[in-house]
Amino acid sequence: MANALRFAALQNRDFRLFWYGQLVSLSGTWMQSVAQGWLVYSLTKSPFYLGLVAACGTLPILLFTLAGGIVADRFRKRNLLLLTQALSIVPALSLGILTDIKIIAVWQVALFAAVLGTVNAFDVPARQSFIFEMVGKNNLTNAIALNSAAFHGARMIGPVIAGMTIAYLGLPACFYLNALSFIAVIIALSKIRVKGDVNKTSNGMVKDFIEGIQYMKSQSGVFQIIMLVAIFSLLGMPFITLLPVFAAEIFHRGPNGFGLMVGATGAGALAAAVFLAFRGDINEKTKFMSFAALSFSILLFVFSFTNYFSVAIGILVFIGWSLVSFFAVANSYIQLSVPDNLRGRAMSVYAFVFLGTAPIGNSIIGTAASTVGTTSTVGMIAVVCFITSIIFCRKICKSQ
């Protein structure tokens, strides 16, 4: 009974449907992510293009996600999510067909990455704020942790399946399977009773946008956490785009090794999400985030210079744990700190710094890796993350 209460959000019918649908769809999404990375590397043999295509996928988040937050506050979130999930099928299916008939080019991969990124700019704020409306305040932290568990469980399962699929069925199969996986979310969403609240006191999109930004800036703790999320998203997380280079050139393991590396990161992330869901809540959120941030920085530095594949896999597990521990608690802290009518916009700001800064980071890390080398680039970024973690963690703790 105690364990059931630890996962209380799953007792909610609507959230349970949402969660199972997400698990299937996200597994397909991670399959596509791995396949796309390997496709780009196969076409170009260049870390620069890996960073460029990744940037194309995340640049729309930078451009449109704040507008996505306003839309999430002004329309029924379930209906908005049904639309975004249906639209997400298009780029996956297109990539599968073009790869299958062997006329795929890097510019096409970049184009469809940008299309999917634009859809995600409106999907993410709606999805994040919809969780609160399904489960309420008391079970929010639990629901966020469970949602992270689904995301990172898929991150563990998807890449491993993708590696085997690429090796035995070919790249196109990954894209086709991802297109099919979105149907699981569409079915789940169609059965959910809660449709999401609408902000009936809107003063227009521009004023709504300004209101959300001003509120976030006025809350010192929220603002400091947003800044730390931005630093990690800009400099820390983009190291994942270079994993194909590590797999192929440093460890000489091919697509299966690449899938295992991404899957190891997902395994650690899943462990963190399950831990947080079982824990229920973290009382000392700022201290916990500080510990997770510093752990990630140190582990990334060690990973950048290891030459042993088994050691790298072990480190990646703990890197995944540190990242999710930090981001999940940050997400929960922000959602619990803002009023209901601003939650969509708050989540759009979170998505803006969490995902929107990635195109800049991906471009930086791809260019740097081509210039000074992959391992040196990741090592330098780890040092920068460590220094900024100390600075920002001190500010966060002082603001409490």
C-alpha cells in the first residue's frame, strides 16, 4: 500500500492513460533520434553536421515556445496535444520514405528536424501544464517524476531497439516505427476526460507574454533556477549529439555501441525518475539540485577522457541520473511556485531555456569538436559547467 501511494499519480485514470501512451510514443521518438544521428553521421562523417542538424531540431523551440505557452493558456490543452501528436507523424514518415528510396540528403534531415521542432514548441508547454490539470497540486511532483520515468525509460529502451533495428532492418524502419508510435498517444488522449482549462482573462498575446516574463523575473528562486537550467541546456546537454563520434571513432563500436551509450544515459535517467517518484517529494529542493548539478559536471569531465567502453557506459548511467535529478526537481519547483493562470507560460519559459538554448549549444559544440577535437571539447564544457554550477548554486541557496 505504501508503494502504491508513492506512485499516487498513476491512480488517476486520465494520467494513467496519458502515461502509458507517452511511454510508447517516446520510445519511438528516441528510436528516431538515434537513427537520425546515425544517418547524419553516415552521410557526412562530420561532428559539425551532427551539431547543425540537432540545432535545426531545437531552433524552433527558441523561436516559438514562448508563443506556445500563450497558446497553451488560451486553448484546451488536450485538443492542442491531439493536433501536435498528429502533426508529428509527418516528419517521421517522410524521413522513412526518403531514406528507404535512397534519395535522402542532409538538408532534408535538417528540414524535417526543424518541422518537428516547430511542432514541439507548441506541444511541450501544453503537455507540461496539462499534467497539473490532470493530477492537481498534491500529486504534481509525483506525476512529473513518473513522466520523467516514462521519458527516460523510453530513452533507455528506444536507443537499444534502434541500434538493433539499424543493424538488422535498416534505418528506415526506425522512422516508420516512430510514426506508428504517435498513434498510441492520440488514442490515449482521445479517451482522457479532462480537456484543460482556458485562460478567460487574456489581455492579448503580447500582454500575456509580458505578464508571464515579469512574474518569473520577480521570483528570485524561480529566476535563479531558470538561469541554471539555461546554462546546463546550453553547454551540458549538447554533449549527447557527439555520442556517435565517441561510438565510432573512440570506442569503435558502431551503431550498436551508440545505442548502448544513449541507452545507458537513459537507464540512469530512469533510475533518477523512479527514485523521485518513489520518494514523492524532495524537501530540500535547492540543495538537491546543487548536488545533482555538481555531480553531472564532474562525471562529464571523467567521461570525456576515458578510453574504456565499459567504464564510459557506467559513467553515462550516473550522468543520466544527475541530469534528470536536476531537471525534474527544477520543473516541479517552478510549477509549484507559479499561479494556475500562468502555468502554461511558466512552462514555456522553462522549455525555452531547457530546449530553446540547445541550437546554440549544439552549434558551439559541433564547431568546437571539429576544431579542437571531440574529447577536448566535452572536457572543456564539463569544466565550464562545474564553475557555473558552483556560482549559480550559491545564488540559489542564498535566495531561499
